[in-house]
Amino acid sequence: MGERRPRKPSAAAAGGAAKPSRGQRGWSRARRPEQKRQRRATILEAAIELLDEGGLEAASLSEIARRSKISKANLYRYFESREAILLAVSLDELEAWLDALTTRVETIAEGPVGSRLEAIADAVVETLLARPRVSVLVASLSSVLEHNVGTAVVIEFKRSLHALTGAPTEALARAAPGLGVDGARTFMTFVFVSVAGVHPVANPAPAVAEVLADPEFAEMCVEFAPFVRAHALTVLRGLLASP
């Protein structure tokens, strides 16, 4: 066994300033609140870029650190895990989608009930299609993103999401007479469950997509938009028909 290379005396020991490590070069700790907010935003932007480029698999902690030019060790100053980062991204994306959905539903104020329900179902699907990240993230919440995070992170996420659904719930209750706030909240739950279940099936792995292209398996193909729309409409009609 060869001898270890003798350590060179550190710069500090020699009377000079310590040399920054590779992960620290060009990095300084954010101390002011605005600096911390900017650093956090940089991390989330990096995660979004990776998510758009290659899906959840591409948004690893190592890649987020590389893209944001922040070492993995320093990422932990802002988020406890990769999943916590993606939960924060999810909350931002859900807020944008729910705001858009509320705006659309608020325009549905006249016409027969049947026409209003059709318009609500259209609003759900079209606002989702305009923000494809939402479906990707919602489909991964229970199976991936809500794992490897502490209770405090989950509580904050759930509370924030519950608050965000308040405006669309009230708009839905006004747009669909007889639905009520409770019915509207139930409808929103069904929408989340529908998106979570349909998105993975409608976006299969390459090998599965190749098989489903065969006419023999055509009936097994699921298209996201038509299925989610039909499901939303069925749920609305069922809720209004319930005593």
C-alpha cells in the first residue's frame, strides 16, 4: 500500500484566508430576506427548467444544484429535499392554474344549467391544457412528491392548497345553481383525482405507446382532455342530481 500524500498546510494555517471549495466559488450566503427570496426563486426556476426538459426524472437534486449554481449542501438551507423543492413548484403552478380557472368560471353566469355545466367542464380542461406542468405534478403528488418530506412541509403544502381552492370553489357554486360550496369543493376533489389518475395512463412509457398504436389495442388508449372533460361533466351532473 502506498503512502498517503502529505497534506499541504491550509491557507489559514499559513496565515492567509482559507480557499473556498469548488462548490462555494462564486457563492455567498444570502443574509437579507430579499437575498434569500431570490436564492429560493433561483432554485425553483432551475427545477422548472429541468422539469420542462425531461420530466420529474430530470429534476434530480444534483441537477437542480448544478443548474442553479448552488451546491447541494447549500440547497438544504432552503429545502429539505428534492421533493420539497418540487412541492413548492407544484404550489406555484397550482396557484396559477386555479386563478385561471376561477377567472374562466366567473364568466359563466347565464344560460341553461346544462350549458353551464358544459362550460365548466371546458374551463377545467382548457386551463389544464394551458399549463401542462400542473397535470405532471398532480399525477406525482401522492406517489412521489409527498414522500421524503417532513410533516411540517406536508402541513404547509396542504394548508396552502386548501386556501387556494377557496376562490374557484365559490365561483363554481355561483356558476352552477344548486351545487353549493360543499358540492363545488367535492367537485374540485374529483378533478384532482381524475387528473392524477388519467395523466399517467394518457402519457404511457414509449414501449407501451408503441403497443397501443396497434389497432388490436386501440380501445385501451386514453386521451387526457376528452376523458377529464367527460369525467368532470359526469361528476357535476351527479352532484346536482344528489338529494
